[in-house]
Amino acid sequence: MSSFKILALWYSQTGQLHQIITHFLQPLTETNSIDIDIVEYKPAIPYPFPWSSQEFFNTMPESVLLTPTPLAPLNFAHSSYDLIVLAYQPWYLSPSIPANSLFHTPEFLHIIRNTPVITLIGSRNMWINSQEIIKKQLHTAGANLIGNIAFSDKHQNQISAITIVHWMLSGRKDKKYGIFPLPGISTSDIQQASEYGTVLHTAIQSQSLQGIQSKFLALGYMNIPLDVQFIEERAKRLFTVWAQLITKFGSSLQGRKRLVTTFKWYLIIALFIVAPIVFFFYFFLFYPFTYKAVNKKKQIYLQ
Ligand SMILES: Cc1cc2nc3c(=O)[nH]c(=O)nc-3n(C[C@H](O)[C@H](O)[C@H](O)COP(=O)(O)O)c2cc1C
């Protein structure tokens, strides 16, 4: 019997998403009947890590407007696969620029056609918008999305924003001022990826990949906090306006720098002052009347 071929694609600056995909694939490596080709995709010119503040906020327009960057050559061991695992991270409520760039790469578009795909996301906590984009891109590429597993930092939204920016700008995954929690996805959550891998392994053995998302969800680990859903459903439009503004009026280096700095302060005020106030009123005045529709939407995102 020929082996079941999996292509696992990943990109990671800090190694976090690499850890997640490694744990995920671990149960699948224990059998000879599954052949796994693990391929790192990365930009031809790497993004900086740690980031400077300017560089970090400067990637917003191209992330949001889905502007691709050239990737380093991709080499696949086989000409087709039975399943593709696509691991990616959101940048500014959009797929990271390297992940989006895959969809502009002929080798990737060729390999993904007519193939079942499972997406694996390593986010801070906002992955809904980026996954909606990836869903469309996969559909356009003729791929068949059968599952999505999203990992998030489960700390409160504003706390995780502070800690991730500390991590991204310092390169250190430690406790900011010694008092904040560790940035990123917790070690125990990363290790849980192997439980999803076991679910996949069982599905492959019983040749029943369809319906796998319900089995992933049945593990009970995936959730979308209400405040995160509230922000995601509103913020993307604002990001798009900012992205268009910066690319239109930031044609000179200095002009763009000034606009990006203004966006940075806008984001800080929006996230730490405006969003909590607006969410407070929304929660008490509107949510009681709309919670059924909101929860229905949440189930759609999770499915
Ligand atoms: C420029 C940039 C923008 C980001 N924007 C988001 C975002 O919109 N939503 C989110 O949940 N995480 C966001 N993150 C966090 C990443 O999704 C990811 O969790 C983190 O960068 C670590 O991933 P790594 O495996 O690539 O190192 C962002 C990170 C970077 C560097």
C-alpha cells in the first residue's frame, strides 16, 4: 500500500509556529504509512526580528492590502500530496506577508490544487479576519479546506498586546518588568497540538478526513472571546482605510514614516482606550439583544 503523503508548510520568526507544527505532526510520525514532507517557506529577504518599532508598524499597509513579497525557492519532495497542512500567523488581522505570498507562488498554487488542506494558526488572539482571507484564497486556488486549528495567547486582550509587542521589539520572550505574564501561546497550549495530531492520525487511518473539524472542535480547546470577536468584526475596515491612506500619501520616505507613526498612536489609543469603553457599552446595551446572532457567527468562524 502506498503511503499517505502530507506536506506541512510553516514560517516562523520566533520559532513558536514551528513548535506548534512539530507537536501537531508528532503523532503522525510514529507510523511508516504516513510520509511527511516538512517545508519552511520564508521571504527571500527576511523580516527583521527583533523588530524596530518603526519596522513593526510599517508592515501594516502591505499586510492589510495583501501585497506579496518574493519567497525563497520552495522545494517539494513529491508532485502531489494527500493532505497539506498550512501553518501561518496573522499580521494586522491579515495573513502574514510570507503566508499571503504563497498564494502568488506558482509551485504552491500547483501543489495545493484539488488537495485537502488543514490550516494551523499561531496568533496573539485575532485570527478571524486572516482566516476568512485564507479561506477565499484556498477556494480560488481550487484547494479544499477541511480543518482549521487556531492557537492563541489566552491572556486578556490588552495584556497580551503589551507582552507580544515587548517580545517582538526586544526579541526576548520574558516577563515585561518582571510582572507581566510570558508573551505568546502558553507551553501547555503548544503541547496540546499533539492531541489534534492524534485526531488527524485516527482520521487518516480510518480514511475519514471529511468532518475532521468537528473532531478538532470536540477537543474543546478552541474558543473566541467576545471582546476579541467584537474588535475583529470592526477593526479590519479601519485598518484598510489606514493602509490605503499610508500607501497613497506616504510616497516619500519621510511622509510614510510620519503616517506610520500616526497610525501607531491611533492603534494604541484605539486598543487601550476606545475599544474597552465601546465594548463596555456594547456588552450592556446591545449584546443582550444580539447574543444569539453573535454566537452563531462565532460558530461559523470556528467551523
Ligand atoms: C507585524 C506583526 C503583526 C501581528 N499582528 C497580529 C494580529 O493582527 N493578530 C494576532 O493575533 N497576532 C498578530 N501578531 C502575532 C503573530 O500572529 C504571531 O503570533 C507572532 O508573531 C509569533 O509568531 P511566529 O511563529 O511567526 O514567531 C503579529 C505579529 C507581527 C510580527
